[in-house]
Amino acid sequence: MVQKVAEATFPFTAFVPAIPAGSEIINVVVAPNLAAVVRNTRILRDKVVNIGLLPVTITVTFLAPGAAAPDTAVLATSLSFQEHTDFPGACPEDTVIESPFVVEGIFSQEGTPFITGAGVVTTDAILIKVVLRTNITVTRQVIVDPHGGICDVNDRRCDPPTTPPSFNF
């Protein structure tokens, strides 16, 4: 089992309608769309590297300053995640199989500091964190030699590269 954390901080102004500064946050509901996850996986020697995006819809119920009744604001966005999992024996030419993600927990925290595009720090923001669980299996092609022994198809697959690998996801 491996955990991945998808998270981001959003200013009140990112929501529709924008949440007025100084509002009291009553409730935050995060709905992840696991069917639309974008994930990219690569293997380095002894390590599996994952990056990706988790689409979410965030619904916030808030009470604006001076308002008599609560209001609701929504944001449809994606949370980025990355994880580097130690996997002794894994080599770059191996194949990775990951089970579908399962949500282990969803967390939100208001008042998280956020730096605006103008460089101003505000605490009128909400941190969203989603903890995901998956299983990773690394496999490689093997052949059986004439004596019944199992051998790698490429016995040099784990030789260190002459230059560090670079990937475009």
C-alpha cells in the first residue's frame, strides 16, 4: 500500500461567487473525481515516481460579514500530487501497475496563508488536502534458460545511465 497526497491552497477569490474577506467558513465539502485522475509514473533505479492531477469540486458554505444567512461558493479545479516510493530492485525498464486510487481522507483548513499574484499575504484562503491510497506492482520480462533458471530479458537493465534520465509527462 502506498499513500499519495493531493493538495493546494485556494484564496477566497477563486470561488464562484468569490467569498468575501473576513467570512466565517461554516462547511467545506470536497468531491474528488477519481474516474478522471491524470497520473504519470516512471521508474528510477530502486524508486517509483508518480505525479498527477486529481480533479475536485469544492463547495464552501460561508457567512459573509454582516449577512443574515449563509451562502455557498463553488470551485472546480485539480489538486496536484507527487510521490517518490522506494522500491528496492526496481529498474527503469520495468513495468509499473497501479491499482485505482481510494480516498483515505479529506482535510480542509481555513485561514491558511496564501500569497496573491500581487505578492500580498492573505489568510482569506482554504487549504484542501486529499490522501489517496493505491497499490504498486513492478514487474519485468524474464525468460527461462535451458537449465530451467529464470533470467532477465535484459540483464543490464539496472546499469546506471550515463546521464540522469529526464521525462516529459
